[in-house]
Amino acid sequence: MQRSGIWHTFDLPWKEVFVSVPRFGRTLWFQSFAIVTLCASLNGCVDLDDAAGLSKLSDEARIALPKVSNDVAATCARRNTLFENTPAAERAKTEQAQDCKPYQELADHLAKDQEALIAYFDALGKLSSNKPLGYDATIDQNVTASSTNTAFSATAITAGNDAQNLMKALADAATNGYREKQLGQLVIANDAAVQSLTRSLKKVITGDYGVLLGNEELGLDTFYQGPMASATSNERLALILVQRQYAHDKTALQTRKDAVANYAKAMDDLGALHAKLKDEAGKKVSMVEVARQVGPIVESLKSALSDIQSRSN
């Protein structure tokens, strides 16, 4: 039977299915087909939430990463506790309790930069699945304010500037109503900022925070080892209790050092993941191929975040 109009043009087997669709559903059906056809012309409209699980990874990162960065302030408080419990006669005359305010400011600064990075990856997942792209202007304002604080190290300031650039990119994407077809250009345009931010966050945690943990360990050893060495035989039971507490504190400190290593691994993986997405941007690849390319990186990232979470519990 000869048909005219659109079905003569699209002379395909599934046209019979369309004819059987009730009239009120045909418009929706045709719109859906048009979207599928459009996606096919846009390099497959790869859904990164399916291919890489970006939204779930973002949720996990929001829980795990602050457990490391927040401890920048906590290490100062722990050292002050040791100082306050050390008899005055055993302290150096010039020794004083530390001012923890700069450490708290740095921890807050890192938390905001991390959130900008996480929000960006979360936005990539939403964009790829064509979900509405959210944007939290409060994060942008907080990042902008913290990045101007010159009390931070140069690396921390670099991280703040990179985070600010990412949030501006998200603001522009939200304002301009970005959808999945603009995903590639967003990834390409922001890869330099992502790479710089992940490197800077890693450097602050492994460098600045790593030094703080080293100083805390030295303080622990000084606090415990002197009294333990001078304990007399009739203080045997008290010595055992002190030894156990010392071992407990050293184990907790090692857990924090392990968390630093996992944090560094997470930053490396986030940078590598984004670099891989940039490489795939503009290529005609399927969701299966993207999943294959990023799969090992995603699994490594999941492992790092899981280790941070489990060690902190």
C-alpha cells in the first residue's frame, strides 16, 4: 500500500507501530523519537551518570573529603590539649598554646574549594542526563570571599581561584540553560581549572596538613615518652594505662596519615577522570565505550573515598 507524506519519507518497519499508537499519544511519541534522532547526531548523548556514576560519586565525595580537610583545624586543637596537660616545669619557657583560628580558616577554605569541585562533577552528571542544572550562588560567594584571604599559602590561594573559575562556569551554564549538547565544550573549557584545583588541594593536604600531622606526632612522642621512661616500678599499672593510651593515639594518627594518602589518590583520580572525559569530548563514542574508558579510574576513586569514610568511623 502506497503511503504519502511523512511515512513515505520514513519508509521503515516501525511505522506500523506508530500508526497503532492512539492519536493523543502520537505527538509525544514523535517528540521522543526526534530527541533520540537528535542525540544520535550529538555523539550519542552519553549519560555520564550511567557511564561513570558522577552524581553518586559526588555524593560520596561530599561525605568523605571533608573528614580529611576539617582535621586541619582539629590537629591544632589536639596539640593544644597536649600542651595544656603538660606540667609547666616540663615545657620550654617560650612554648605557648597555638592560635587555632588560622587553621580553622584554612579548613573552611578547603571545604569550600572541595565543594566547588564536587558541584562541578555533579553538574556534569546532571547535564549529560539532561536533568535541570542546579547552581548554588552561596558556594560561589563563599569561594570568592575565601580566595582573597592572603593569610593562606600560595597553593591554597591558587585552589581558591580555580574553584571560583569553576563556579563561574557553572553559573554561566545554568544561566544559559546548558543541556547535554554543550557538555563537551564545558569539559574542554574547564579542564585546566580542574587539573590545577585537584593538584592544589592535593598539595595543601599532603604538604601543609602533612607537616601539621608530623608536628602532632612529635608532640605525642614528647608528651608520652618522657613520663613513661621515668615511671617507677610501683607505677606499673598506671604505666600500662599510659602505654595503651599512647598506642591508641599513635594508631589514630596513622589513620589520619592514611587518609591523607587516600585524599591524594582521590584528587589524582578526579583529575584523571576529567582528563579522560576531555579526551572523549567531541568523539562519536557510545556510553559503553565511555564506561570502558573511565571504569578503572572510577573504581579507584570509589576505593579512595570508601577508605577515607571507613577509617574515619
